[in-house]
Amino acid sequence: MNNIDIREYIKNNFKDDTTEEIKSSIVDSISSHEDDPLIGLGVMFELLWNNSTEEQQNTILTNIKKGM
């Protein structure tokens, strides 16, 4: 599968989910400590980044930096 297929698969997989279902998937993915869910989280991060204002992106970067 190429990257575009993976992105579309992830988006299609979650498009009908509620925000609570998406949150649950994110929490489960993070708590699993597995590498495979990182692909889906990466796609979700890309969506977040692309739909954020510059100010929101700066907040995201600040929060990432705090976590390191």
C-alpha cells in the first residue's frame, strides 16, 4: 500500500465515528505501546495540523516540546 492509500483508508475508517469513538481509538492506540497504530495517529496528526491555524500549530508545537 502506498501512503495515499493508507491515508484514505484511515480517514474512511473513522469518517462515521463520533468524537468519543475517535478519542477512544486514540487513547487505545497510545496505551497499546505498539508501533502499528502510529501510522493511524500520524494521519490524525496530519489532519489536525492541516486544519489548525498558525496559532493552534504553535500551541501544538509548544505542547510537543513540553512532552520531550
